[in-house]
Amino acid sequence: MPFSLLRGFRDYPPPEAGARSEIRRRMRAAARRAGYSELEGPCVESFELYQTKSGEGIAAETWLFRDKGERPVALVPETTPSLARIFVDRAKAEPLPVKWFTVSKIWRYEEPQAGRTREFLQFNLDLLGVPGVEAEADLLATAALLLDDVGAIGLYAFRINDRAIAEGIGRLFGAQDTGRFFRAVDRFHKIPPAEFEGEVVQAGVSPDAAAELARLFASAGAGVPPASVEKFLQELENRGLTEAAQAGIVRLRYLFRLLEKAGLGDRVVYDPTVVRGLAYYTSTVFEAYARSGDGRALFGGGRYDHLIELFEGPPTPAAGLAIGDQTLELLLKGAGRWPDGEPPLDTYVVVNDALRIPDAIELVQELRRAGASADCDLLGRNMSRQFKEAARRRARRALILGLKEAGPGAVVERDLTSGVQREIPRDAVVRRA
């Protein structure tokens, strides 16, 4: 009986694995250009690490088991607790600000669906030690840089909010249970208005106020663009928000100013319904979303100023974001921008006789040592089959060994795009690589 793949997991054979590797390469390069350094943690951690951050409820979506010492451990469901643990160990010696990125496999025992598997790759950006929204501006600018570099330019935008503003709106409309109110607001665009109103009523909002609140959120549409943000925020201020919410508005105004300076004015909106589900976010929150289709969220993040203290570290302001590979793949494939796979081969060495394979191997190794990608036939196939293989590998050129018409000490170089051939000296092949 053949073995089958476990539900919620995926295989990535060539060329798919090569395409994914290329996406990661571009993202890493963009993060490094923005001054972020790579951090790598383990794939298994003490389950207590996640309980500290998220409470007992985390067990429902964690691959949880006991090791041979009967200690509860888990496959990593998110990287932020590992980052916090590592930072606390290094806090006294680590100069601030800290700009780290991680590329990690993540495991969550969730119901599989489009854009969600039980094992996936996650790219995180985290910035520690900056108390102001300059951190959020840098994170979003870096996220935009790497999204553009993987081919998503023009396909996405960012929705931004501040949880202090969201909580202030809740208080203004009578909400007593902030957690329940946030859960309802987070679902505003996903459920009918009547259902949303029913949920905020359960949070303490009166039915009349619930209807007014729904109208307020609906007036923001899919997000308030920068040109209209000031007017919308001024209207909120005129309603009489709490002091904390007023401070959130000050932060938001400055953040939008920074994002305009960063050249992101055309891809950011203010969305009062973005609150993010994780309780550890302390102020600014944001999501990237697809501009077309259903406008689904691509990834999210925000500020988590108390998390390092939760892990017994020094008070450290922090902000971060996490990009899952599944939603990014759907976005790029839907737009026809997914990479082809492995990069094209530079040179394929063709021989007119299988007896020349040792010479081909020698030449291939010389080219590889010189930094060029090169390969040759190892099966003794005829020249026609070799050229088909070179085309399949998208080789730039072929070097043909053993042709009678070639002069002594020469090989034939064929441009596989134009078909133009010419002789070149054998000892010049590597210099031309």
C-alpha cells in the first residue's frame, strides 16, 4: 500500500521547491538591505514558552507532545516567543535597536483550507528598542521592499490602526468587555451587519449605538486613504475620545507622515476595524491585504511593548510582523508572478560521443569552480536529446565537444536563444563564463 501525505501538509518537488527558494532568497536580500540580521531558532521549544505568552488556550492549535524526559514540548507555532527568549539572554550585551529577521517552519494544528496548512514557512521582521512609530514605519517600508522584490508590486496595500483608538471607540459607544468588542470588530468585514451589531451588543453596546457604530465603520469602506485620514480622525476626536485614544491618534498621524516620506502614501490606509486577534499587541497594528479579489489579509503585525518583560527581560519597546508563505504564494500565482523555479543554467556541455563524457565532466567542473552554473549529460544520450535537456534547463549556451568541423584545441559555443554558433579556444572557455 503506497504511503500518502498527511492532511494539512504539502510536498514541493522541483521546480516548485526552487521557486520557493528563490522567493526566500529575494526576501532575505531585501531584509538585509534594510539593515536586518538573520536570527535562527530551534523547531522545538518548551511548551511553557507559549503558555507564558498566550495562556493555556494555545494547546488547541499546537503540535504538543512529551519528550523522553516527560517534559511538555511543542513544534514551534510562532517565532516571537523564541525571539523574546533569545533577546532576554542577550539583552545586556545587545546594542539597541535590534533588527532581526527569521525564516522558520511553523506548525499549527488547524483546519486546513486555501492559504492555510498545518506546516508552513513564515518570514518575520522584528525591531526592538525603538519606542516611537519610527519602528512601524521601518517595518512597513521593509515589508514593502521585500514584497516588491518578490514580484508583488501593485498587488497589495497596508491597513493600519491603533488599538488605543479602537478601545476608545468601544468606550465611546458603551462597550464594557474590550476583548469581546475587539473580537467583533476584527470580524466586521467578514460577517453581515446584523451579526456584527449582535456581537457588539454582547460586549455592552446598546442596540442603537451598535447600529451607529456599524455605520461609522462602513463609512471607512475598505480603508481611509491618507488624503482623508485627517478628516476622519478629527471627527473621531470631536466625539470625545479617551486620553489614551487621543494619544493613539497622535501616533497614527505621525506614522502616516513617516510613511508618506517613505514613499508609501499610495499603499496605506487607515482602517478602524483592524485590531488583530493577539492580546499582546499594545498600540499600532497593521495588515497587508490584496488590492484585488476579496481583499483578503496577507499578513499582519504590530507593536508589542510588554512581551520582553513577560519573559523576565528588561522593559523593551518592540514591534514586528509575520509573513506566511501560503497567502503570498496564492497572491503571486493569481497574478502570474510566481518564479519559474531554479535559476536558468548558464552552460550545458554537449558531446558528440559518449566517450567524451570524461572531457565534459572536466570542463563542467572548471566552469563551476569559476562561478558559473554548468552541467552535462551523464546518460550517454544522443546530441538531439542533450540539446532538449539544455533547453529544459533554460541554459544560456551550449558548449559542444568533439565536432569534426571544430579546429584543434577549440570547442563550439552555441547561443541557445539565437542559435548562433562560433568556435572558441578551449582554454578561453572559463574566462568567458
